[in-house]
Amino acid sequence: MATYQNKLIISGKKVELYQYETPIHVGQKKKKKKAAKRRTKEEIMKQIKECANKAFQVEVMRDFSLRRTRSRIVRLINANPDLKVFITLTFDSDVPSLVEANPIFKKFIKRLKRKRPDLKYIAIPEFQSDNDYYGRPKPNGGAVHYHLLVNFEMASDELKAIWQNGFVKINRIKHVNHLGLYVSKYVGKNLFDIRYFGMRKILASKNLEQPIIITVFKEVKEFITNAIGNIPPLFEKSYRSDWLGKIQYRLYGF
């Protein structure tokens, strides 16, 4: 069983360094679950008291999941600097379910690949407002729309003909220093709607460059010495975790 206390994540020209107070164990076998035993009255009362904090615990989990999802978006974008065009796809008629919308989106991607065989993309499905222009609730809730970041430019009319389902908006992103952060904040506002349950929050092409993760202490030390050196971090912070103790985080840019 291996352990590590330092982790490097390299995403294009961005490097993140995590330093953990408590070692993280890798490859630890999970213990077999014991057969459930009958709970005592005291144990049931304790569980009831703990349920009072359930709403708070759910909020903590949602916040952690949101940060993890946004971090993945940021790292994928940083690792693929050729993703420079931001596209929004909407439906002519309301499609309120991802179960219905995602197959339509996948067919669109197939048609688009015929035009752009080298297509690279990151897509995030979202839901429009649950209320109409006058503030009245929509019967089926807000319709699905898609935000994409792609590696090509195309005329709106041509892309709309390929989409075949409604409105298309294209933004050619310029002069954005931290594109990953910009996009993750723009699309990450409502990623925990119950309608996402069991569905992917991020759709991405398989040919994307992936972030490099290094946890071997010798390799981390060599990278810090040879690549980072005395370069000051773009951002740093310290925080505590119930499981890992103090965590030191630094972000570097090149």
C-alpha cells in the first residue's frame, strides 16, 4: 500500500500543487461489511438527532461536488488551449429532460464530426429558468440547452443547419486570461438540479488532452526544483480537512 503527501496537477500551462498534512493511502483494500445488527433504542435516538444536521450535510456535499465539477472543467480547458469558440445551442420546442435531449445532442455531434473530423469539445447541459417571462411557473420546468467550447470556427447559419433543432449563438472568446475559470463560473450556477440525477454534468470528446497527475514524491520534488523554482504562485491558500488535516494549495502559471 503506497502513500503520498504531495500532488501535482499539470493542465497545459497551469500547475496546481497540493501538500497534505496527513498522508493519503493508495490501494488500500476495503474492509468487508459486517452483517447488519438490530439497532438499540439509544442508537435510533442518536440517528434521529443526527438527522437534524442532514440538510447542512447535504449542502456541504453539494458544495464539494460543485467545486470538484468546476475544477474538472477548468483543468480540461487549461489542458486544451485550442478550445476557443463558445457556443450555445437551444431547442425550438421545450425539451425539459436530459433523457430526451442528450440523444439529440449526440446525433448533432455525429453530424458535426462529418464536417469537422478533428472536432474537440467540452459541453455542459443546463436548464433554462423554471418560470416564464411573467414569472409564472412552466408546466414541465425549464428547457434544456447546451453550452459548448470547441476548437473550430463556423458560420452561424452553417452550424444551425447541422444542429437542426433551434437557435445557435457563437461567441469567439478573445482577451480572456483565465478561460477555464471564466467558463466554469458561467456554466456552473445550476449544476445540482435534481434533473441531473444519474446523468453526466460534463460531455466531452475522447480526444481531449487530459491533466497530468503526479504523486510520486521524487518526481514532484524534481518538477518543483526544475520547473517551478522560485516562480511566485498566481494564487495560494491553506485550509483544513476533517480527513487530511491542513492542506496547502498553490497555483502556478507559465
